[in-house]
Amino acid sequence: MFLILSGLATGASWICYYRALKLGPAALVAPIDKLSVVLVALFGVTLLGEQLTGRQWLGVALVGAGAVVLALP
């Protein structure tokens, strides 16, 4: 059941992604998509009790900062 739900969520995500690309410039859409890496790390820490090392936190911060820099006009 979880595999089916995951497949449906992934399909819906790609549909939304392509719709966003149709409506806006790729230079603004792609950085927002990359923020999912940051969200997964934060959810893992807060909801699943995972612990990240300093190096991993630095990587998450760099991905987040890079997405913000790319999205700026």
C-alpha cells in the first residue's frame, strides 16, 4: 500500500513540476524543487529522530543557500 501511495505522490509531484515549468521560467522553478532536499533533512531530524553531523548540516545549508541564490532576480 505504501509503495502505491509513494508512486502516486511521485507522479503528482512530477505533474506539478512540469506545470510549474510551463507557467514560469526554469531558472526559478528548479531552485524551488531543490529545496525538497532541505525539507527531507529537516523532516528526518524532527520527525524521525535522525542526527546529522556538522558536515551534513553544512551540506543541507549549502543546498538551501544555493537554491535561494539561484531564485533571486
